[in-house]
Amino acid sequence: MQTVRLHTRMDGVQAPIVAVVGDLIRQVPGTISLGQGVVHFAPPPAALNIAREAVANPDTHAYQDGAGNPALLGAIAHKLQRDNAIDLARGSRAVVTAGGNMAFQHAVLAITSPGDEVILPVPFYFNHEMAIQIAGCTPVRVATDARYQLDVGAIAAAITPRTRAIVTVSPNNPTGAVYPEASLRAINRLCGEHGLYHISDEVYEYFTYGSTRHVSPGAFEGAHAYTISMFSLSKAYGFAGWRIGYMAYPEALEPAIAKVQDTILVCPPVISQAAAVAAMEVGPAYCRGYLPALAEVRDIVGAELRALEPLCTVPPADGAFYCFIRVNADADPMTIAERLIREHRVAVIPGPAFGITDGCYFRVAYGALQKETVAEGIGRLVNGLKTLLNA
Ligand SMILES: Cc1ncc(COP(=O)(O)O)c(C=O)c1O
């Protein structure tokens, strides 16, 4: 009998880092995780009540419209106009997916052919690189500057005849950087001039601090024809397990998106959509209610980590709930991350997962924890880094 061939397109795709770190955490009980990018709050109670009621509705258990249920699509159209200045009537469509990750994979499958290139500013969100590779395309890494801001010139120089899209994530995972409107306009213009799609991941749209404001490139004049804007309820409404995301995309892509959606998801989970309608009725005030507490946590994280300078560099992080620190020492980030868990019971995600192959970087996520736990976790991190690096 012949053995089955195990080598596939997946060989070149990185292993899911959160699961790898999660395995280590399980081996060391009591570890505080500054690893996974989740929020600590639950969905709005109104969403949970609607979900309970939906269980009794026979329609909940049947396939429904592929793009999403009309009530949710209506709520999304309204929200896009109100919060993002994206008017679907200008020539865009919306589709509901099982989370923002699926929206990204759908978009890449819909706009590329194998061998095409997609430009990713580095550090990137690991699942974006993975999705591009799974689609048989090449992620083209372009460095950001020392503050993790976009280098528009370097991005322009990376465009080739095979480029299909430029990806921006603002507010950013893993850095917490928020891109100013001028940078997003420059990238969007570049896409327009070169016939590329601008994939704009905005799942942290409501998570900005101080006077920093989120801007949606899909709202720019003429951008609707080539901009794909993605959003998620995972962070804004504590909905990670309900798997609801959505994207606004140029209507010319509708046949392609319909093929991917029908094959991979058929329709978004019906009970989750019912809950999502109720959550969106509560609106962004829900997560904004948690922002002052999150801002306090962010201040603690920033102050503690900055005290580590010059051992660490901590660039500004005005959005999301991450910061991405550079350790100014010649050390292997994976080894340090593992020792931080085993010897200091604190978990962070090492830089290579985000495409940083040169230098020792870590992402610190602080959205999942209460203030006291974060303070304890950061204390362990600071102490652990000092000890492990003999500082
Ligand atoms: C930048 C970014 N995009 C998309 C997602 C995916 O979120 P979900 O698939 O839960 O909507 C995440 C989750 O961490 C993220 O950080």
C-alpha cells in the first residue's frame, strides 16, 4: 500500500502561535497570559437574551441567506454610514462572515490567483500572512518605521506586476499603532493609481485612546471601487466565540465573494446573527464604556515597560490593546518567551510570529485581564526580562 503524501501547501505556513503558547501556558499553572488578543467583557445582555429566544425559532436551525440575514445586513449598512462614513449605495456590498479572519481569507481568495503578491507591512497580524500563503500567494513584507508607522515610499517600491493588494491594519495588531489619515490616504491613493485593492482591517476601530481618532479608508472619495473594509464584533462586543465579522467590498467582486462564502460557510451562524443584531442596536457605546478602564490598564503597562528602558524600547501605542516591545539584547525571542512562561509564569507572543526575524520583540496584550491581574503580569514580565537578560 502507498503511504499518503503529507507535504502540502501548509508546510510553508507558520503554526498558529496562540495555540503553541497556549500549550506552554497549560503546562505551567498560574501563568498570567499577556498573549491572546481578547477583551475581558462579555456580550451585551440584550444580545444574549435574543440568542436565548432564537433557540425556540425553527428558522434558527435552517440555512439562511448566504450574505447574511437582512436584519443584520441592514444594521451593518447603517453602522457603516454612521461610524465609518462608508455608504454602500455608492457601489459596495456587505457580507457577514464567521469573524474578521474569514473576511480576510475570503477577500484574498476572491481577488487573487496563485502566485500573486499581497503587500503586508511588518510586523503583521500572523493570520493575514497565513491566509495569503494558504491562497497560494506570496506575502511581500515591507518594514514599518521605528514607531511602527507605515513607510509609504517603501510600500510603493514593493509593488510589482503581480501585486494585487496592500493590507493595512489600524488600529494595529500587534503594535497598537494607529495610522494617521494622511498615511491611509497615501496608501489608498497608491492602490487607486496601480489598480490594486486596499484591504483595510478595522477590527479595533473603537479602541483608540486620548485624542487619537480612527479613520476608514473606504470613506475616501472614489475608494469604494477598490477598498475592502473589514470589521468584527469579536472585540467591540465581547463576541469572539460567536464568530461574527463582516466586510464592505466593491460590488464587482460579488460573484467571487458569493462563491467563496457558499463553499466555505454557506451562511453565517444564524443564532450568532440574531445576537449580533441586538448587540449592534446597543452600539459602540457598549465597548466605549469599557475604554476608560482599558486606558488605565494601558497606562500601567506603558509606565512599567518604559521603566525597562534602555533594556527595552516601547514605541507609542495609541490603539487596540497591544504594545510591541523591542528588547535591546541579543536573545532568541522564542527561547525567552518559553522561559518567561516556565520560570516567571507570564506569557507574551514572540516577534517572529508577526514577521519580525531580526531582533528580539514581543507583543504584550492587555485586553483580557482586570487591572490587578495585568499589573501582576507586567510585574512578572519586567522582573523576568531583567533576570533572563541579566540586566
Ligand atoms: C487585526 C485582526 N484582524 C482580525 C482578527 C480576527 O478576529 P475575528 O476573526 O475574531 O473577528 C483579529 C483578532 O485578533 C485581529 O487582531
